[in-house]
Amino acid sequence: MSAPFTPPSGTQAGNAGRRADSRLRLGAGLPCRLVLLSGTLPGRVEDISATGARIAVAAIVASGSEGVLEVNGVEAFGEIVWCRSGRVGFHFEEKLALEQLVRLRHFSDGFGEHERMRRERIAHEFVTGRRV
């Protein structure tokens, strides 16, 4: 007869394979910069938790690359832990504070409407000759 299942140390049987921190899904994503030794990449944070983020980028980035994620005044040092299909997983060296996550969530909630209004204003300025 086989021995009963024992979860790996540091986990509980009901939480094996689950995230330690819940994540915030950010809809279309928030604009960000990923500053690496190889250069600075623009991107969009698609979801974020206290321990990491999924970021859409237009470049291939090597796993193990270290850098800083900058998004809406929040800066977090960390490491690329995976890269697939134009997205990277970025693990933070130190957890983000709850206040930072809440601030990002509030910014995300109004971001889509803000961007729509900004684009309408730019289009109006172009059509009326105030922007070339």
C-alpha cells in the first residue's frame, strides 16, 4: 500500500499549486515601463499581485533578466521568470504594499474612460487645425 500524500513543506494540502497572493486583473492593461540592463521596454501590465505581474511586451526577453517595473508611480525591482507569446512574468523581489495595489486598481478603473477622452480631444484638435 502506498504512503498517504504529503504536501511539499510550506504548503497546505488545500493550497498546493495555488497562488499565495490574489491578483488584480487590469482589463486592457496599464501602460508601464520595464527597465532592464538590455534596455527599456514599453508594455502593459495585464494583471498584478503583491508578488508579481504579467506584462505584455513587444520584445523577447530572457528569463532571469533583472530590472525595475514602473507603472503609475509604483516601482518594483524583480526578475523575469517566464516569457511566452509576447508576455512576461515578472516576480518582485519584495512584496508590493496593499496601498500600492489599491492605488493601481483605482487608476485602472478610470483608465479606459480617461484614454477615450484623451483620444477624442486629440482627434478634435487635429480636425480643427490646432494639432498637426
